[in-house]
Amino acid sequence: MPPLNKGIMKAMNASMDISSAETISQVIRAASWQPSRVLRAFREPNSPLRRNWNAIVFMSIVFNWISVPLVLAFGKLFITPNAEKLLYVFNLLFDGCYVLDILVGFKAGLILDGSIVTSSKKVGEHYVKTWFFLDVLSVFPVDYLVFFFASMQIQYLLRLPRLIKIFKSSLFWENWEMNTSNPSSIRLLKLMLFIMILSIASYEDFPNNNKWFMFNATKMSESTLHDAYIKSFFWAFTSMSGLGGESSLPRTYVELLFTIFVAVVGVGVLAAVIGNAWNLLSEDPVNEEYRKNMDNMNVFMSKNNLPMQLRNRVRQHYECLVSRHGVAEDMIFSSLPEHLRLDVSLFINRELFEKVPFFQGCEQGFIKRIAVHLQPRFFSPGEWILHAGDYGSDMYFISRGKVQAVDLQGEFLSKMKRTASVQALKYTELFVLSKEDFDSVLLDYPEYNSRIEKIAAERLEQVHHELQLIHRNRGILKQRDKNLMDIAAKFRKGELAVQSADKDLLPLGLSKQSIQQMSKRELIELNAKVCSVSQIIAESLQNCKIN
């Protein structure tokens, strides 16, 4: 270490004796670590990178649903050695996508209960409980284990678990419906692709190929792969839809059982078509309202050419709102009698009443009356909840989320002139209690007036104390920055010698008490700026030596 850096560190240790060197090192490590841009993009549920990755995984799913039945049905007739090698390359490529999707599953952010979850631990726990075992089963490499011992037909028979992954495609469809201005076309495409995939998978090669109509009429063994594939798809589609003629009746027991299976699948598909059509006409009120609002919002955003980032924020807000409030709560509450409405409101908000000091020690009747009047509000990241200087006529209770002014669950913002602006940092749910509703409850419980006045006075005093500390520390940091820059300027000009560095660095206005009152963020900034000035001084001295 250069002599100058030693002098600076010595001076800083003399004026910054916080608690221990270990504490400082922890702060420095916290400041130096930042997640990569790719990881941050994957943690955003609707980021462009996530959408592109979902498209790649979906392509892998469709490839396996087409290639596996294709090889099982026509492998003996049409698949040449060169085509087999090409298929093997694509299998490796798309199997690699399956494996990477498992790794992404442990890091990719998701929306749970109206909040975006990015914690690796919580995301991993949710992934293990939902899709992990299905993803592992779908990519288990049994076919690679017998690659040198089994025929291509056997290998592809062992690739059938790859088709399980299609159950996860529902997540991709939902995301695409939400991010398009014409979701009805996406739903229709989904239905048609589902029918096509089932039709493709419904064809198998039979040993008695001289007895069934399709083989006799089309002479599959003499056709090209393209002809055989199209004709087989036509047979499967007509059989599933009930449009097949008498000339395609099976003649063997195997053919009979297979036709029955296809007919049963066809009945299921027909029921799915009718069910989808019915759902489009008579969806439940919440989903119907959500889809209607989302469709209208997509058209509005497309018509006005809103930037993609702003569109994603709007869509994410709607998705979180529906995820949190999956049912029409207002409709349910209005149908309940008053005594049940009181009990249900108390149970739903029980955690809020347990954590807010304001309600601790209050009797059940008072809390029930308050619970009925609480109105939920939902705020997106970056949205302003309160503005400094506004007169507050409502009391806000933070149920979940994170805001810039108050960070702890259970804090409340009461009726006073706002001394600071409050901004949501995450998707935040608040409960609002208006002054009129609160006064109406106090008329029946006048004994709580003095308690409320005392809590409000204590809260106001605490806020003023915190503001004073913030302003005082800002002044200290401002003066410190000025002194450090003055010292750096002196070193550049050669007006300050190395021996006097300690002497000039000591009077920075930083006492032990002021350092202890600084927040972790301010300590990180302090360390970064001191290191920056150290480097400037060292470079200046080096230049002086060279000159």
C-alpha cells in the first residue's frame, strides 16, 4: 500500500471508530456486490428477456410434440441416417433448453399474492413445490443412456416423457395473452394448436399395414414423408372430430382399440372446444372484468403508441391486482349480514391489528368497528402515496409491500400535515381509514380519545426527531465532501505534503457520535468517496514524482 493510502486509512480510523473493522468490511462487501444485468432481467416476470426465453422453451415443447410422434410413426419408412443425425442435433439443443429452464426456475421472479417475489430462497421453494419435479422428469436422459444399444424407435419411445412439459405451456400462454393487444386471437391459436398436437400424436405405425383403409388407399410405404404426414394428420383429425367415414373402420383388435382411444380423446377435445366457447361467453365476474379491462387497456396503449416499458408496468399492475384480489370482495361483503361482515373483516385483517401498536390493548368491539371501515388501496412501484405539504384526512396502514418513508409492516401514517412524500418501492397494499369513519367509531368509544392523542403526539415527536437527525447528518456529509475535495485539490497542486495528510484529514467534522448515527447507506457512500479521494491523491503524487 502506498504511504499516502496508509496515512488516509490511519486518519479515517482515528475519526471513524465505529465499532470494529469487521463492521466496516461488511458494509464494504454489501456495497461492492451487485447482481448481473441478466439475473436482474430474469427476476422481472415481464421483462423482454423473460418473454424471449419463454418463447424458446415453448418452441422446444412444440418440437418434441411433433418430432417424437413423427419418428415413432414414420421412422422405419422415411427417416434417413442424415435426417437422424439432424434430429439428434436438435434433440441436444432443445434438451439443453429444458435443462437451462430448470436453472432459470430457481432464479426467475414471480408474482405471488399481488407482490413480485425476487428472493432466490422464496423463488426456489415455490419452484420445488410446483414445477421442479415435472421439469426434471421431462428431461430425464433415459434415451441417452441407451443411445449405443437401442434402435432409433426405442430411443424415441424413451423420449415420451419430454411431452410432459406441455403442461407448463399454460404459463406461457397466459403471459402472451396479457402482453398482446388482441388476446382473443391468442386463445384461438392455443385451441387450434392443441387440437393439432393431439391429432399429430394420435397416429401410430401398425404391423398389419395391408388391412387398414388408410394404408391400402394411400399406399403409405410408397408415399413421401410429406404426403404420409398430411394424410395421417387428416385421418386423425377426422377421427377425433367424428367426421370419419365407414371406409376407415378398423379390422383388427389393435386397430379397434386404437380407434376407440382416438375417439375418446376426440370427445375430450370437443368438450374442450365447447367449454372454451362457453367460458368466453360466461366467465366468472372477476376474470371477465379483468380480461375486459386488460383487453381495453391493450387496445388503448397500442392506439396511443405507449412505450413498451410503460405498457409492461400497466400490465404488471393489473396482474398483481388480480393475483391479490382473485374474487369480487365488495360483492361478497355486501351480501353478508352485519355481524358476519364484522367477524370476516376482523379475521382478514387480524395480522394488521396484531402488529400495529395503535390497536394493541383495544377491546374487540372497537377493533371490529374499525375493521369494517378499512378500505384497501393498491400502489405500483414508483407511485406516490402521499406528498409533502398535503393535509392528511386519512390514516394509512401498510398491509404488505415497501414504501420509501416507512419500511416496516404495521407502521401507520396518520392525520397531520405531511412532512415528507411517501413513494411505493414495491407493489404495496394499504388500508385506509377516513377521518369521518374514525370519528363515527369514537362517538361510541370516547374512552379511546386520550389514548389516540397520546400515540399521535409520540409519533409526531419521533418523526420530528428523525427529520432532525437526517438534516444534521446531511450537513455533516456535505461539509465532509467539501473538505475532502479541498484536500484532493491541494494534493493535485502540490500544496500539501504527505506528512501533513493526517493533520489535514482529521478536522472533517466527523465525530464518533455522528458516525454512529449515520445509516448503512451513508456509510457505504462515505467509504466509496474516501477511497475515490485516496486514489486521486495517490495518482497526483505519482505524477509529481514523475515530473
